Amino acid sequence: MIDTNDLKQFMDKVKRIEKGEKLDLSPGEDLSIGIMNLISIEEHLFFSGGKTGDKKYYDLLDEVRKMRVELLKQIIKEYNGEVWCISKHLLAASMRIMEVGTKALKNGEKEKGYDLFEKSYHLYNLFWGLNLGVVNKKELEKNKAFPDKREAPIEYKDEKGNSFLGKMSSMIGKVLDCCRE
């Protein structure tokens, strides 16, 4: 059953967006891209340490991680474990999927690249939706955006064929304006 207060708050946010009220998140968006790159650096340092056996890479990883945590606190206002962890993984997944999309384009697989870019963008917008309070964990679970791992993957679509993540991403994309100075 839908909580009417949650629904009213959500609809109020949508109405503000429709009236043209945009959030200038350009500093936050820039910072989120920087954080995505720090996560990527952490991954590279991990693999460099594993491949070379040189523990200095793990020490550097720890330093980069501390910086990433400090910067992520500037964006993520709700520090409960699930929101924090989901947010970090949304950024990491968005970055990695974007990189795979870039490689697909390089290899002449345009449609695959475009599909991966769309998925990456949806994940990035979901990060902002979660951290702007447009979507919350309970809403994700209710809409089964992330099905139980034991189930076969299901793409949840509405009667018009729009996926849950696609609808959420589209709405959040209207709020964000990374090009405003």
C-alpha cells in the first residue's frame, strides 16, 4: 500500500520540476565524477598490488579511499549504511559500465555502446535520486528495481514499456543541469 504522505511529497517534487525549478548541482555533479574516478583509481591500485605483489599499492589505495570517503560525505547527507553503500556502488557501476560502453564504440559495436551508456546514465541518475530524496531504498524494494538474486533478471516496465530505472532517470535528468554556471 502506498503511503499518502510519501506520495504527496514525491508529487510536490515533480510539480516543482515541471514548473522549471531546477537544482544547480554542477559542483556536486563535478565532484561525483571525481569520486567515480577515485573509485576507479582504488580498483587499479588493488589490481596493481595483486599483479606486482608490491604492498605500496595497497597503502596508496588506503590513502585514495580516505580521500574518496571524505569527498563522498559532501554529497551523501544520509550516512546510514545502506544509502552510503548503495550510493558508492551506483557511482562505481555507472563509471565502469560507461567505460565498457566506450570500449564497445571503439570496437565498432555502436548499439551495444549506446545501450551501455543508457544504463550507465540511469545508474548515475539513480544515485542523485537516492541522495536528493526523490527515491528511497523502500521505494526501490517495493518496485523491485533490484530483484532477489535467486530470481531471473526481470526488466520492470510500465504499460507504456518504460522501465522503472528509465522513468526515474528521466525525471531526475530534468532536475539536474550540469551545464549551468
